[in-house]
Amino acid sequence: MADIKFKLRKDDLVEVIAGKDKGKQGKIVRIDTDKARAIVAGVNMVKKAMKKRKQTDRGGIVDIEAPLAISNVMIVCKKCGKTRIGYKIDDGKKRRVCRKCGEAL
């Protein structure tokens, strides 16, 4: 399943379109291509019990972002705020562009 390509990349601004955090926006922190999941900053927060690793660390219960299915997030244009993208080929390179305003993503 590692050969699958996604339209989304790290540091893309995305909006959650399904699930408990529907409507929230955030940047992609990491993408797991094998499991088709993405970690979005500030979205899908869960509590996790963390063990103290060093003397300076604090153990206890912390909030972390859990991965969510990549199909439940949709890219957002930074200029107009719409959520549809298309592709244009310029100088032999395929570029992602906003369908509404034509801004490169």
C-alpha cells in the first residue's frame, strides 16, 4: 500500500470534513502513507498517559494529536478559503492550484 500517492502534503492547511472535529482547520504535521492517515495540528486531540523519561521531563496525562483518516480532511486555499483543488502543468511540472481563484497551493 506504500505506492499510493496523496494530493495532500506536509504543512498543507486542511479542514476536517467528517468526524468529531468536523469544521476545524489545521496544518498537516505528518502523513502515514502506509495506513492512509494524517496528523493535523490541534485536531483530534486525545489524552495519553506519558511516562517520565528524563529527570527534567514531566510525566502524567498529556493531550496529543491522534491520526485521522486522510479521506476525512480536505485542503483549503490560503487566499480564498475554498476547498477544491485542480492541477495545471507549467514548464513540464504539475502544480496544484485552487479551482476558484487559480492560486498555486
